[in-house]
Amino acid sequence: MAFTQSAFDDLIEKINEKLKKVGELLDKMVDGVNSFADHWYVPDAVAKPIIAAANKLVDFVNWILKKIGEFFKGVFAPVVLFLDSLDWQDKKIRGKASTASSTTAKGNLQAPKEWKGEGADAYTSAIWTQSSAAGQVSSAADSIATSLLVAAGAGLVFYGAIAAFLVQFVPAMIACSAAGVTGVGLVPAAIAAIGEGTAGWVLVTTASVALVTVLGDQAKTLAEMKGQAGDNSAFPNGHWPIGTA
């Protein structure tokens, strides 16, 4: 999925809204169950399984919220990767290198069009090799930018999976919250919510594995690019060309 900062910001806002909603519904359910169980006419045989179901759901939801909180520690990474990709791709790096490669190409040198003789020939010979060297920098910058953008896109997909999970989980929590007020139906509602949450969390786990795989591939690509950057054999004459006649 292509990364855009506006889409990512909207996604994170949506996740935060759903997290807040889940917390509110959980609190409402707990308050409802406690109020129900405190009534003198509710026998222990009825109250105990309802309280047990509520406690199980509380533990489950708190576990989910804790896990999502851990994932949110890296929430700024996709944005940083995206911004870094822009730096590598635009005028700061690739743009400058691409311009240098073009302007120093033998056919684009302006001085020899007006300047002739041995001096002009020496100048041309010294300068034009800069073109291929700058071209290599431009190519490397493009590859690095692409790799960073792919990683940012993988982050967008991953947090999208968390949002999708919460969208599906909130209705189950609404049912539990409503059931907690009267106690009627809370046990099956809690069981259904835990089942829904467990099934949905499988998708989040799958997305997490996919994210790790993508990041691993991009880290390998960047490592290879680092090795290429230190390989002077790709430059003319085995080193960065000296631009003096």
C-alpha cells in the first residue's frame, strides 16, 4: 500500500478513537456488573458466573490494550521513513546528483562549445567522468528512497490491520456493555467478545509477521546499498573522479 502522511494520520486518529471507545465500554460493563451483583435479590449462584465472565473479559481487553500500546511505541516510524524517503528522492540528494550527472555529461558541457584546443580537451576529459559517478549516487539515492517508502507502506498496512480489528471488536464490546447493566446475557456476550477478539487478533498477528518480513527485506536491501556505496570499483578509474584538468 502506498504511504501518504494524511492517510496515516487519519488512521492513527481512528485507532485512538476506537481505543477510547473500548475503554469506555469496558468501564461501563464493569460498573453495570458491580451494580447488578450488589442487589440483595441477586443470589450468589447467579452473580458469580457473571462476575467471572466479566473478569475474564477485563483481563482479555487489558491484554489487547497493552499489546496495542506496545505497537504504538513505533507509531512514528512510518512517518519518519516516509520523510526520509522524500529527502533521498527530492532535490536534497537524488535531485542534486541527477542534475550533476546531466550537466557534466560530455554532450552537455557548455564550455567546449566556445572553448577549443588542448585546454578545452583536458577540461572535458577531467569533467565528463563526474557524470557517471554522480549518476551512481542518483541511482543509489533512488533505490534507498524506494526501500524506505516500501517500509513506510508496510507500517501503514500494519496499523490498518489494528484499526480493522478494533472496528470489528467495538460492536462486541457494545453488546457486553449493554448486557452488564442487567446481567442478562453477559456470559454469552463476553464469550462472543473474547471469541471475536481472538479471531481478529490473528489478523493483527499475521500483519505483524508480514511487517517484520518486509522490514527484514528492506534492511537487507539497505545493507547491500551500503556495501555498494563503499565499492569504489564502480567509479571511473576506481575512485571518485578528480574534476581538475
